[in-house]
Amino acid sequence: VYKQIRNTRTSKTHPKSELPVQPQPHTLHTLLHSQMARVLVTGASGYIGSQIAVSLRSAGFKVYGLVRSEEKALALHKQEILPIIGDLDKPETYESILSDVSVVIDTAMDFSKEDPYSPNRKLLKALESSISTVVLERKRYIYTSGLLVYGGSEQPVTEGSPLLNTNPKMLGRISYEREVLASKEIAGVVVRPGFVYGGSGSFSASFFANDSSKESITILGDRNRRWSWVHNVDLADAYLRIAQAPVRSVQGEVFNIGGPSAPTWDELTRKIAAFSGFKGDIKYEAADPADWVCSFADFTVIVNPQKAANVLGWSARHLPLLDDLEAYAAAIKAHKN
């Protein structure tokens, strides 16, 4: 294209009326962008997936979102996201779109299944099978894991830290992570986010749900445990950066995504309760060993996101959860209503 434009501008042998039609500005960029900017987000109506889809669309990507119902599809249309009504566990409902996208971001998870990672594995296999014989660069598959795979650690963990969580559901996640990273057909990437806050709050909303009229509230588990947290918009920015980065810099890589704040469970509970007007007692009880959630979550995990900063230029921009309670509490209340 460059040579054609150059020769056209310097040629003196053709009358002006016979000059070749010059390409429109940004023709080459538009061609490349159309090939590389199509993304499928699974769990696109969920807390994490919906924010990722919106962030990608805001950056100019053409975004498809996998959802299960017409109602959720309508919500995506409002955000200029093209819905694919289907089921992650049924590749025939979405596999036709896989050949048209260059990035798949997988945020879906179903712990109700005996093998929670079976649907994700079906997606991965379908994506690998969609690869044509000639591709400019490998398709990216970005899998959403989590910091709990590390197990408990009093020191901040890096991507190279051992994965010590022996809970069966976490062992399954660790195994699937390895499958993603070892794929020879696609560029697999694993994201391990901290616990997420912002907007509707998701898990963090439970801290604001305590009834201020109660005499006491009971918190299960270690009161001194600490987790890394990350705002949902900052998390979505990390996915955007992975989608935009040169494929060679992210293929086969793991990224920890967490903000700088990791308050204790006691600090979180007391400060949010006081903000909400609760004046009663806060009691603590040991986690129930029979509760599978408590069995893999009742420990400290703080991630070091330096790799994401170095490779992606990522950093947390939003205030920590406890530093902007007025805004976060109002957002949770508005979503709840």
C-alpha cells in the first residue's frame, strides 16, 4: 500500500484523470484492525465478564458475549455488544463464531458441576479446532483463574510461587490452567485476579448487607486473614491490555492482578459495619470444615502484580475498598434496588 501511494504521488506519466484511486486514509490500519479486534467474552452478563465486555467495546473492539437468555442478550445490545445465546457446555451453540474472533476471554465458572472445568475445556478444544491452516498470529484464549490456587501464604505471591491449595476444586483449576498454558494451537494466557469490588459489589457486597438493627453479627473464619482486592474496572483494563499486547509477550504467561490494599477480615468487617451504622457486637466463629468454600478460602493470599506492571503497563487506579466507602456503598445500594 505504501509503495502504491508513493508511486502514485510521484508518477508524471499519467494524466490526472487516469491516476489510480488512492486508498482512503487508514485503509491498512482498518484492514488489520478488522482482523484482530473481534473478541468473544464468556459469562458476558456476569459481574466480571460484563465489565470486561464494556471495556473492550469502549476501546473499539467488536465484542460478542455468550449468554443464556434473551433477557441477558437485550442487556448486551444496550452496550453495543453482540450476544450469542448459548451454553458453554454445548459448543454447538457458539462454535460458529470462533473462527471469526482472534481473542476469547473466558470468565465463566460453574461449581455446581462435578467437574467445574468441563465446559471451559470444551470451549478450549472448540477454539483449537477452529484454527485455519493459515493464520497471521495465534488466537488468544484468556482464562480467568483466581488467587486461591496459591493456598495460604504470609508473603506476597508471584506468578512463579508454588500452587499449594489442595482443595479438589482448586486442584481441578490448577490442572486446567496447565492445559491452557501448554496448548500448541492457541496463545493461552491465565489471569489470577484478587477478590473484586466496585459497581454492584459481587462478593464485597456481603460486607454491606449487615442489618444495622441487629444486636450482633457473626463472621466465620480467621479474623486476621488477608486477601488482595481489585476494582472491577481495573481488572477489565488488565484484560484489555492482554488483548492488545503483542501475542509473543503474553502467550503462555500468567498474570496476577491485585491492588495495593489487603486489609484483614476484621478490619473490613468493622469499618464497613461502622460506616453502615451498625453498633452491635461482632462475633467470630471457626470455619466449618464441612463447608467446601471455607475449606479453601480461610487463609491469607496477597498477590504481587509487578509482572503485570512490567509486561502490560497495568496498575490499579481506583481507591481501595475501605478508602471510598461512600461511593462503593451507594453503588451497591443502587444496583440492589
